[in-house]
Amino acid sequence: MNPPNEKLVYLYLFLTFFLWGSLYVVSKYVLDKVPPFTVSLVRYAVSFLVLMVLIRIKKFRPVERKDYKYIFLIGFLGYFVALVLQLLGTKFSNASFAALVNSLNPIVIMIMAAVFLHERLTVQKCAGLLLGIVGVYFIIGGVHGSDMMTGIILSLISVLLWSYVSIIIRKIGHLYHPLIITALSMGVALIFTIPASAVELAHTPAVWDAGVILSLLYMAVMCTCVAHLLWNESLSLIEAGTCSSFYPVQPLTATILGILFLGEAVSLSFWIGTVLILMGVMLCLIHFSKAPAFSKCCCSSREHS
């Protein structure tokens, strides 16, 4: 097997986190016209269909019955609850704040891995956690208005739920291909999202114009399907720690695009919080890339790709 083209993999990773960062800006625009559960419904329906077609083309190992409970938890807590809270957090605050709060995911995942998987929590990880907490303090201290605070709190709850779900994914990730886990989990979320969207639309009408439809398709195809495929491909070629080191591209993308396209204004406390959170994330990831658990995870990804 030929060695991977390092520059090409880095391009994959940059595009992945750029797409995930742009998701916050696009969803902020869409949420002004379409309520959150309906946004999730369209996104999951399109993504589920595309992923199922890919699964049909490539034959993957099916999920065993004993592991269905994990797929249910990933779909319900992760894709149904956590990602809707992420949308609501973006709606009530703004794309920049929501993306930055969600950049705490790597730090929170490490804390939960220590609690639930008994992974070692080093001094370096604790220092990264402390920097992240101080960064959040600066952000919240610069927030004015109850809606903005509500958005940040919802985003924080989303981070906690998604981090817990990531621990579940880690438990079964070495058994099944990520596309299988993602597609089936989205199917579970779709089951719950359909009635929630129906109730929502009965009280909150949606505006279906060309801009909204194109934005929803972008969220489903580019930010979900393409981004996941690029991420999985990157994990199959280089170490997971190196992949995760590109995580700061996400909030920076959301902030820049939010300023350019949504006219969002950010304060000095936001930039101070940004620097502290990104320093905390990088401090954790630099150490994490050397951890044995990451090497094991990376090998598992290569085996299933």
C-alpha cells in the first residue's frame, strides 16, 4: 500500500472542519425561517438516504442485536437531542458563540473517558480543562441578554450529551464501520424527529424559499455526508490525534463567516475566551495524540476502512 499523501490528508481535514464550522452560520440563517426539529428532519432524511446508498454499495459488517442499545443511545441522545440543542443554542445566541462553546467537545470527551472508560487523566489534560473553563467564563462574562445566555447554556448541555455519546461510539467503534454507526443512528433520530417536526409545524409555520432549500441541502450533503466521509478517510490514513488537532479550524471558520455573512459582532472578552479555549483544546490534543488509547483507535479505524 502506498503511503498517504500528507498534504492531501491535511486538505481533507481542513475541509472537514471548515464544513462543520460553516454549518453554524448556515443553520443560523435557516433557523430564522424553519423551526429546529424540521431542520433536523430534512438534514437527517437526506443524509440517511445518501449513507444507506453508500452502505449498499460497500458491504459492511451488520450490527449485532446486543449492540442495538448503543445505536439507540447514539441516535436518541446524540443526533436527536444533542444536535437539536446545538441548533437551538445557535438560534438563541449566534454562530460564533455556539461554535466556540461546542469546541469544548474534545476536552469534555477526555473527562468522560476518564470517568467511564478509566482512561488516565494527566496533569496536562487537567491544565487544558482549566484553560477551557476559564475561556468559557470570559465568554459568559461578556454576554448581555437572556437569549444569548440561554443559547450558551443550551450549547453547553449539547456538548455534555454529545461527549457522552462519543464515549459510547468509542466503545463500539472498533466493531463496526463508522458509516454503519452514523447511518443507523441517524435512522433512530429520524424516527423521533418526524413526530416532533409535525407538532412543531402545527404551531410554527416554515418558510420554504430557494435559499432555505439550498441551505438545507448544503447542511445535509456537505456538512453531514461529505464531512463525515472526509473525516473517516482521514482517520484511516493518519493518526487520530493528528486529525483532532485540526479541531480549532471549526470555531474560527464559524466566527469569520459569521462576521462576514451575518454581521455578527464579537467583543474583546470573546476573543480572550477564544484564545484560552483553543489553547486548552490544543494542550489536550497534543498529549492525547501520544496516548496508547488513540493508537488503538486509529488502528481500528484503518481496519474497517
